[in-house]
Amino acid sequence: MPVSVPFLTGSKQLSLDLAEPIVYLRGPPSNPATHVLRGEAVLVLSKSISASSIVVKIVGKSHMLWPEGIGARGTKMFHDKTIHEQNIILDSWEGHEDKSIPAGLHRWPFEFLLPNRLVETIEDDLAKTFYYVSVTVHRPGLSVPNLKCRRDILLLRTMSNFDNVLSSHHMPSSSINVDRRLDCCEAHVCVETAIVSSGTQFPISLTLTPYTKADVSLESFNVILTEQRIYRLPEYGARRAEMLDFKLKLSSITNVNDPGIRDIVKEVPFDQLKRALTTKNAHIPLPFAYRFVLKVPNCVDDLNHTTHFSEIDLKHFLKITIELSVPDQPERSIINLELPITILDCRLKEDYALLPTYEEALAGEPANDGDSTNSGFFACPCYLDYKKKRHRNREQWIKAHQLELIQQEQQSDTTNGSTSDGDSSHSPPPPPYREK
């Protein structure tokens, strides 16, 4: 069956179809995993052309700005370099007299095997890493331009390491539990998950138990998220470091006191609990056991995700300060904690969220729900764009392959002389599933 091909310009002739323009790196770079990026190079010709080879490649690059200047004279303000490159020759006609590609639709499938040690996509204001796939149809002759096409891809790192989970006898816990003993009381802090996506909720439980009947009061409970940014450029011996603090906004507070003592311990008013996060004189009597659900800033607030790249080293810490007062003691008792946590890319709000912890399940409030109306996470512009592109790309990939299957079946029917409408073996495939 002849294929009708419209006349197309050079920019429309060559395209790249990717099964998924996103690669999900699992766990830290030391995890020995391999990931697949699958796609097809598509060439549509209205007339035959000469070609020597068709090459597809994946390229990763870093771009760093240095406003203070680098180099021998300090005049270089930015630096670009390639951090990864792979090439696949899809077809080659070198040494053949007939180098002509006939008119029609041509597809060349390809697969890249990507190691887990690759640097994930980073989009900081002063330093970035990005990846793209490009295909080139090389044409003989100096006056004949090559055909080129390029598509950007994302490399997102999730800390869910399914291989280790399957090989171990227990599920790894991402929570952090810290106990501190003072002269007046015992403190227990539970950070329910140390791995969280930016723009989602972050639960922290605080339990304070006095040793005696002395009037011990909680005066403040301060929580700060700190981002440490270190930029390095070994080629020039350049280094720059900075620290940024982010205040976590309050979402909700839940009483987690033991049910047996809730009738004895007086319920603390919400305004007084909220005052503990904003002032240093809340005067909340002990015992105290409450769960604070805080909101993590997002990319709109200039919060980056945690990285594993020595040249763009972004780390995060949770700084917790607890102040307690005891009558007849002029100085307050202070507990300072600095806990390392991992911030995931804001586009990982839904797809690779971790399971809830035991404390979270008991409270009945999921810390990272996929439904923004229930969990309260902020759907930032890049997350909405990511969801839209992923949905559109999946539909295009399925439709393209369904159309190809139908055309192949029609050509097969024409070749075999089969015109029977009742032949169920040549029925078209089912329509694509649509996301809700």
C-alpha cells in the first residue's frame, strides 16, 4: 500500500520519539543500577536524499556562572563542559556506492543504557546540569547541510532503592529519632521522614516528659531548613560557598499524647502552640506531646534539591532549637539539633513518594499525598509542566506505534490478498489508557 508523504522542510523532516523523556535514577550514585532510555529517530522524506550515516547521541553538560570571575586574569564569568556523552550509529553507508534513502517514512529504534552514577538534572540559579538527545543525518558533500534534531530529557533522582529492599529482610526506615536528657525533663524528637520532596508536607513530633512535678514549660520550638551550596571548578581551582535558611510554615498540629492521660493533661490552645514556633515565650506546661506538620519550601522559594555532584554540592540540614524554662532558674535549658535530610526534586511529589512511617499512619494524616487538595502541597509551575509533558508524550508514543501497527497490518492484508472483514487477527489495537 503506497504511503502518501507531504512535502516537509528540513526542520520537519527529522524528529525524535522517546518512550519516556525522563530517566529516574534510584538511590545514591553508588547503587549499581542501569537505566534504559528508549526511543526512535523518525525521518519523513518527500523525495530521496543521499546520506553517509545516521548517528544518535545523548549528551550531558554543566553550566556554571562565576560573577567574581575566574581564570588567570579573573575575566571569565561562566564555564561550560560536557559531563557525559554516548553515541549510537543507527545506520551507515560508508563505502557503498548507493547512499540514497528513498522517499517515505523511516524509523530507527535505539536504546541507551545509562549508569546510576550519572549526575541528575540540576537547575540552580548559578549552576546547572542538563541532558539532551540529538540525532544527525550526515550527508556527503560540503555544500549539503546535515539534518539535525534535538530533544531535552530529565534525569531525576529518587532515593527509593528497590533492589536493596527486595534483598533485605526488613524495610528501611527513613525516619530520624533523637532523645535528649536534661536535668528537668526528657525530650524525644521524631522526624518522620528524612527524605521529602520540596513543596510537600514535613511532619515532626515533639514529646517532652518532666522528671518531677516541677513547673517546667516549653518556651519555643524553632525549626529551620538550611541549604548549603558549594560550587567547585577544579580546572581553575575555584570554590564558592554559601548558606541559606528557610522558615517552614505551619500546616497543622495534632495531639499525640497517650489516650490514657489526655483527660489529665490539659489541651493546649492552637494559638499557644503556634506561638511556640514564632516566639520565645510560649509558656506551655509539660508534659507535652504534639505532632507538627510543616510545609517545605519549593523551587519558587529558590530551594534546590539535594545533589550528589562534587562540583555543584547542595546539601540540606534541619536545625531544631527547643527552649525550656524552670521556675527559680534564671537560664533556660536549650536543646540544639542539626539533622541531615534529603530534599528531592519538586517534580517527584507524586511518582516516587515514600511509604508513610508508623507514626504517620497512626496519626492518619499522610505527609506526602499525590492529591494536592488533600496533602496541601504547592503545585509549582515546573511540576505542572512536567505532568503535562509526560502525559502528552505517553499518548503520542502510544498513538504513533498503534498507527504503525495498523499500517503494517493493512500492507500485510494487501500483500496476502486478504479482504475478509471478519478476520479478528488483524483487528486494530485497543485505544490508549488515559490518566484520570
